[in-house]
Amino acid sequence: MIIGLSKSEVGLIASNFAVAYGCSKFGSSVISDHINCKHMFTVGLFCTSMTSLLFPFAGSSVAVLSAVWFVNGLVQVRVAC
């Protein structure tokens, strides 16, 4: 158990990241055609760091941890331009 979560709950949180990352790849490619890569990288890196810093303070609620990690997956794509 990690912070009071079962293996399946940790797996759910981790899979939310993968789903968000995969889904946002499509939109990211369209956005990157119109926006400078430096700006996308800067915004993505800032948002990724904010969600990573927020994660430990999200408590032990599976829903909240999943939501924070989902958002992290969405913004991680912005870093890989």
C-alpha cells in the first residue's frame, strides 16, 4: 500500500495520466503548428511543475489524485514539442 491506497487505485491514477497524454497528443499537434515551440514549452513546463507540486497536497482521495494526475498528463504533451 502506498499512502493508504491499494494497487488498483494507484494503477487507476497512473492510467489517467496515460489516457490524458494520449488524448492531448492530437490537439497538441494542431496547436504547435500555430504557436511558437518556445512558448508551448515554457507554458507546458510551468503547468507540469505546478501539477507536480500540487500532487502531494491532494490528500489520499483517489478522485482528487486522479484529477491532478490527469491534468498533469494533459500538460506534459506541451513540453514535448
